[in-house]
Amino acid sequence: MKQSDHFRENAENCQRLAERAPDHPTYLRYKRMEDAWRSLADEQDWLDGEKAPVTVVT
């Protein structure tokens, strides 16, 4: 399994934890963690050469 897949698994776990959070601050914390894991997965895909860097059009 690729490293980015592990990161996405972690993001999914955080998503499930957020859905069961007992209060709003805990929900937000898990959602931030989910977003961070997804960002790491995307960056790892880029580092592995599987995804081109984002092109900024000005």
C-alpha cells in the first residue's frame, strides 16, 4: 500500500471520529485533522510523481 493511501485511511478515520464527536470543538478538531491528512496524501502523491503540481493561471 502506498504511503498516500495510509494517509487517506487516517483521514477517513478522522472523518468517522468527527461524525461521533460529543461536542462541536471536538468535531472541528477531527475535521482539521482530516483535512491535514488529506493534504499530506496529496503532497505525497506529488512527491511520488503521481500528480502534477498545481498550475496557477494569472
